[in-house]
Amino acid sequence: MTIRNLDPILAPRSIALIGASPKEGSVGRIVLRNVASNGFKGRVYPVNPKHDVIDGIKCYRDIKDLPEAPDIAVIMTPPKTVPRVVKQLAKLGNRTAVVLTAGLNDSNGLRQKMLDAAKPSLFRVIGPNTVGMMAPHVGLNASFTHMAPMPGRLALLSQSGAIVTALIDWAADRDVGFSHIVSLGDMADVDMADCIDLLAMDRQTKAILLYLESIPNPRKFISAARAASRLKPVLAVKSGRHEAAAKAAATHTGALAGSDTVVDAILRRAGVVRVKDLDDLFLAAETIEHFSSIPDMRVGIVTNGGGAGVLAVDQMMDYGGDLAELGPETIEALNAVLPPTWSKSNPVDIIGDAPPQRYRDAVSIVAKDPGVDAILVMSCPTALASPIEAAQEISKMVEKGMINRKPVFGCWLGEHSAKGARHVLRKAGVASFDTPAQAAEAMSLLESWTQSQRLLTRVPAFGRDEPTGDKDIVAGIFEKAAAEGRSILTESEAKRVFSAYGVPTPPSLVAGDAEEARMVAEELLPGHSRLVVKLLSRDVTHKTDVGGVALGLKSADAVARTVQDMTDKVTKARPEARIDGFMIQPMVSLPDSNELIIGMKHDATFGPVILFGAGGTAVEILKDTAIALPPIDDVLAGDLIDQTRIGRLLAGYRGHPPVDRAMVIRMIRAVSSLVVDFPCVSGIDINPLLVSGEHALALDARIVIDTDRVDEPGPNPDLAMRPYPNDWTKRITLDNGTKMVLRAIRPEDAALYPTFLDKTSTEDIRNRLLTSVSRLTDAELVRLTQLDYSRSMAFVAIIDDEGESKGELAGVSRLMADADHERAEFGLIVRGDLQGHRLGWALLEHLISYAKADGLAFIDGVTFKENARMRQMCTEFGFTQKMSKDAPELVELLLKL
């Protein structure tokens, strides 16, 4: 849905415990005890029909007897009672409940009855079947966990209650605290995306940790995670990395693009750093608790043990780390303060007897080196020096800001003697790790998050240079195949499709039998020295499996014999297979060429995904591929290339010239555009795509379609990320002659807001936002300009005097739809100096047209009753208006579409 009515869980002032109990061992007893014993200062209302007092707290026998509507309610009653309890709470005015009760599911109908009771009042349900929720900074532990978490800056969202309890237990021993913990349970209503949206704006939360078992609504999840990731780190463990079984795939891409690799692509596109397991999540928590992203990660190591330093370097290299090269000035400065036997290089071995002052001197000097971005300080236990005293010295340096604001990672080796030192470091805000491997992995996690930030903040030019194909040609090919009952296109048909989208293919002709093949060969041979023959069969998935490819044929006779041989082999090996003909084409040879694969698979959960990597017959053995979600722009296509090993080969090596990177990007984007334009496409292989220098050639091609969807128009509704709505761009001229472009908002429009607000009165801003502000925070700008174009939409009016990309922002209209995509809230604001020229009217008309096309039934909103101009305009458009019962200064607006 949205974050509507979820705010109370961040810092509730009152809580009702429906089903609280004095019975030892019961959930109602444990939850009441946890709420009452952890310093919660708010009002607590136990509800139980059999008791007047529980543990000295007044108990209410019925929900209607409560003295107020609580901010949140915790429901712990039997499953059959939950729908009735929700209805009673909603009637009282409560809007948010955490349902601990299990056993509400579709088979017994109770889940839907609960949701039906909640819907009329937009009542929000967390759960059912949840451990509960916690807000440690206000002392609230509304759960049946075995212990309360410490207050801190990390938020935890989990689809597993067991993971919640394990993380709390672990965190207590590591001095790690939490801002919020929500066990989501079965997610009947409130889901992961809702909570991510909520926590993205929460000032108490520095980073968000996720434990995922499923991503049921990828488009919504990506939208929420992308917005949050631009503001703070989001890290996730996703279980189910290995499938027990996999279905046979009709394309190489299907075999390579397994569901977990698709999850990787989803999380990567969302800006989420994925970690492998709970150990890594704990490690990530330790890291992001202390650091923000940094541009580079060149590491300087200071250690009192040379062997430990070398081991740390090995571990760093395993994770792709970068050992800093110390400058001459740094070496000279270290020579002045360290014993003559020090290592003279990085790692800086300050010798086993190093006292605290030597640590201080070495770390201070290394931190000043401009070639060092982060510092790993290590200590090995010896009888010659105190590890705790060394830790205390490093802690003082960090606390006093003496390390040039560079990240410091601590690694005190050992256990018994190191435990106290680690505690000292953590208290001072130094991330401390038990082993060099953990420290190296922590640095890698920080670098991964930095890379995700770079990808998120680089804004592609959506819609202005999108590759386009000849859709009429492609539609005709698909319709012909569907009419013949074929879901797999012939190779010649597939190549014609790709050619229509700008992917070069070799010239080819089709022969029906050996004699026709001879005549085709005689036509081609004068211009080419060698030919290739390929079997065409709708029933044979991979031609090489039945000897259906022959290379290097130099004569027409050889071609004819080969066609006859293929016919005999296929007839014998696959008698049921239909032979549709034989493709004959020149044998192409590009010097210094590389074989690539570009493909597409339709994932059952996440929709279409694009695959790129090393191609050829060994593609499934090499497994050098990467996955991305369409639509793909230049930036994302480049990132896809960089994720593969062959991407480095394409840049050129040892006398081999580089391949034109822009050309490869165009090929990837062409496939992406085809997938966006035609929802019927369910599988694609271009393998191999031969590339060399500025040349590319698709030597083999395969397309699978869903014949039932051939007539379905684009853009593809199955995309996990909805494409930028180019079709909703138009130009208008105001009655004063000012030219405007109306288009969907883009992330780069955030830069236009400061000028817009400067030219808009405080009263106009108050009328739109229902509050007075003079500026918007970076977080608010992210929320306003980075949309998913699915549940939310905004149109901007850009002054067109200097072109749409350079003009100023003149006005904005906006929609936010509910979970059922039935109703949407709207908003509208026009720059002060441009009011009175019907720009607001044009923006609202455009918004209403979009809402109708998007299938919405209603749009609604509110405005101040004194906002006469807005009310008059809404009257013209047919909105009904009535005074708000909750806020008498507001008018509620409603338009039935």
C-alpha cells in the first residue's frame, strides 16, 4: 500500500495489548512483561475480558472501554477473533496493529476477513504470525523476544521471527543497537517495501538491514529500496540461493539466468548490498554502524605483527581490495619514529613490542598520506605490550578526530586478551573485527555500498536516445509464427527481428532441400570463399546437438551433400522433429574477435531479465555472465559489461585492440528495447554475437514468444521496473505565450526545485504541503523526484524557451495510488509568478487523463477551505467537495473517473 497510518510505529505514545494475560508462559504474559519492563514511557492498555488488573496495570475488559484510541495495538487473541478485534479497534480510531496470532490464512478465510475489516478505514496490519515490533529509542519492546535490543542507529526488517531473536542476541554481545525492529510475519498488508519507505525518512535510522525470504512485489520493492538507498545503506540477506531443482530451459539464457542470479540483479538495481549469510549481515551491521561511503578504498595497514599484516593483505586481495602505496614523505616520517627494523613499506610493521605511543605515531603518519583512504590497525597479543592500552590510544585518536576523518578498522587478534580491547574500540566508535578475513570483508562491503551509490546517483537520460526498431516488421513476424502455432521463431525470422532493431546479421538465404541448397550456394560463393549451413527446425532447440551446423564449406556440391547428411541424421536421431529448411550464409571471420551472448529470460516472479556475457558453444561451462533488469540505458548497460570477465577483454589486451564499447552497449539496449516493446517475447538468445573493433555480427539468434500475447501492446507490463512514460510528454502554450513541456518527472529535476521554491510564495507552498517550509531536505527531494512510475507519478511543467532539459520548473502535479490501484491521492503546485495563466488547469487535466488511462477509479485530495483558486478549478473538473471531519480547516476533494 503506502506508509499511510504507519508513522505511529516509529515512536508510539500509547499501546493496547489485546490478549494480555497473567498466565506464565503465555504470549500475552511475555509481551506485557516486555512492554512494561524496558522503560517505555507511553501509556499501556492491557485488554482481557477476565481481568481488571494484570501486574499492577489497569486492564480493560473490552476494546470499547479504552480511554483513547492507542497509537498502536498488539493483537494476541485466537485466530477466529482477529477480524472482529481489527474492526473494533478501527471503530475506536486506532489505525495500526501488530498481529502476533498465527493461523490466519487463505484456506480458512480468516486472512481475507481481517483485511476486509481493515480496508474501510485504511487500518494497517503488520503480520499476522509475527514476533512483534520494537522501538528501542523509546523503550518499547512489543514482542515475545527473549531480551530487549539496545538503542542504536540500525533498523532491522525481517520476514523471519527466528532471525530477529538471533540478531538481537548477537547484537547485545557486540554493543550494536537498533533504532527499530519489525518482524513482518506473513505480510498480509504491510510488507517490506512499506517499511523501507517509512524508515528511509526516519532520522533515528542510519542504515536498514533486511532478511528476505521472498520479494512478492518486485516493482514496489525496487522503488522503495532505490529511494532509501540514496539516503542510507540498505543491506540484505536473501535465503534460497540454491534451488532444489531447475526446469529445462529452451535457451542458454534460461539455463544461466537462474532465479538467484535474478535476485542479485533486483537487489543491485535497487541499490541494496547483498550479503551471503547471517554472519555477513552481522559483519555488515558492524561496518555500516560506523562508516559512510567513501570514494576509494586504498588501505594502509599498521600492525605489530608482520605475519598478521601479510595475512591481511592476502585476505584483502581475495576480496578485490587495494593496498595503498605509501609516499616517500610518509616513509621518511615513519623512519623518524619507528625502530630501524620496521618493514619500510605497507603493511607498516611497528614490531611486537610496540607501546601505545608507537601506535599513535604510526597511525597518525599513515593517515596523513594522501594515497591512503582507510586504515586497518592490527594487534597481536604479546607479553611485551598491552593490547588494551593500544586500543585505548587508537580510541582517543578517533574520538579527538586525529585520523583525518578516514575510516579506521580495528583487528585485535586472539580471544581472551583481545576481548577487552575490542570493547574499548567499539565504545569509541571504531569498527572492530576478530580476524583479518572479517576486516577485509568489511572493507569490501563498504566498497560495494559505495559502488551502488555511484550507480544510483548517475542519472541516465531516459527517453531521449532510446533505441527504436521497426515495430511493424517485428509484429508481422510474430503474428505469422503465432498463426502457425509456433512459439519458437526460425533463425532467419529471429535475425530479421534483430536486424529491425539495429543488430547486424550476416546475409543468409533459406533452402528447402539439397538441390535448392546447391543453387543458393552457387549464388553466394562468387562473393564469399566459404559458407555455413544451419538446420532450421521448430522442434530442435540446440542445432549442434544433432549435427545441425556445418562450417567452412567451399563448394556448392559440399553444401548439397551437407544438407542431405543433416536431413538423414535428424530423421534418424529425432524422427519426430520437423525440418523447416536450411539456412545458408557466408562464413564470417572478424580478426581479433570475441564471442558474446546477449539474451533475455522471463522470470516467473520478477519478469523479463537481460543477460550479457561470454558466448559461444561453451557458454554454460564458462558461466561468465551478468543479469540486469530492463529497461536498460547506457549507464546500466556499461555496468552489465563491467560485471563480467570478458568485459575486461573487450577493453583490449596484449596487442588485441579494444572493442567499441558504445557499439556493445547499443546491442544490449536494442535487446532491452525489443523486450519493452513486445510483451509476447519470453526468451532471447543472440549467441554468438561476434564483436571486433567497431564491428558486430549476430551469427546465431533465437526468439521464443508467448503466442497468446502477440497482440498485446507495449510497454511490457511485466517489467519489474516500469519504463519512463515517454508517451505522456507534450508541449503547451500558456495564454501569455509562454511555451511549456509537460512530462513525467525525472531524478535530475531535483536540481530545479531550489529556484522553483524561491519563486513560489510561502502561502502557495503551505496550500500544497499543508505546512510552511522554505526549503526541502535532500531526503525530501529524493522522495519527490525519484519515482517508480507505477504506484506514484508526477508531471512537471518545464519552461521551454531554452529546451526542455535546460528550462526552469514551473509547476508539478502528482499522484500516489493505493495498494489496490483503485484510488490515488493528488497534489498540485504552480510557481507564483506563473499563476493566473491556466498552467494549473493544464497540469491537472494531464494528470486526470493519465489516471484514467492507468485504470484508476477515483482521485482525491485535500486543500485549505480558503484556497479559493484550487477549489474553483476542481469544481470545473467535476470534483465533489466536503468539509473534513478530522480537520475543519480542510476541504476533501473527490473525483470519480
